[in-house]
Amino acid sequence: MAKLGMSHKVREVKPTRAEARCACGDVVVEIAVPAQWAWHDHSAPARRAHGAAYATYVGTWKSRFRFVRGEDCLSRYDADGAVRSFCARCGTPMLYERSPQHVNIPRALFTIGVGREPRYHLAIDQLRDWTYLGEKLGPLKGFPGVVWTGGRRKMPAAKTHGRRQSD
Ligand SMILES: [Zn+2]
């Protein structure tokens, strides 16, 4: 085999845009990357809107955001100075807006990286005691693929900030 006369360096081409889509695919949005920032929101409104322990968002400027399709498929919920938009067909939370210049999108909806790690936590004082925090897991006998913490755990008081956990 002939040797190549010069070394061919392959330059990694980083994506300039990242796409996010709902479960049914009716709504698709995209942002320019890197995003502005990313964070975890432990507040009760975010928890309820997502039906999850907390929501992880990617924030961007509106000028770096656009609908690929499905803007008219969104249903909006306006409360507490924020607007949350969901896909009217499948219910996926798509947008969370608190200001006219910015838009926040759940990190889980993106199909590729957004150029920002979620390193910030909002409303950490509302962290629930049932949130998985990376405890050691082991296999659950008789249920292949299911792992568990092996028994009851108690969240350290420091993590609950002394608050009573009621929901
Ligand atoms: Zn949908």
C-alpha cells in the first residue's frame, strides 16, 4: 500500500445549531450553539410542569432560537410571570419563558450537545428527598434490568435544608 505523502489531519467540525423535538415530532425548534447557559430547576412549578424530580433547562437568546416546525401546535400556560408551552398533541414541555429576550428549553429534548453543561441549580432548597442523587445501586433479584438502592435511605438534613418534605 502506498504511503500518503502528507499527513491528513481531520479537523473536527462542531455543529453550529442544536435541534430539540417533542415526543411526537410535531414541534421542532433549534438554537445556535453554544447555548447561553444550562441549569437544573428544583422549584415546585418546574417539577410539576415536567412531572419529574426537577427540570434541566438550556437557555438562549430569542435571537438565537427559531421554530423548525410546529409553533401553532403549542398550548400555552401563563402563570407567575412565566409562560410554559407544551405540545398540544403529546404534552411534551417545550418552552419556558420569563423574559421577552430569552427562551428556555428542556435539555432532554435536544438530540445533540448544546455546548453548555448544566452547572447551576435554582431553588435547591426545594430539592425533594426522593430525588435520585447518584447513590450506589445493585440488581433487584428477579427483575432483570432493574436496579435499586437496596433499602430505605434518609437524605442528610443538609440536603433538605431542614425543610419538611411533603410532596
Ligand atoms: Zn408533540
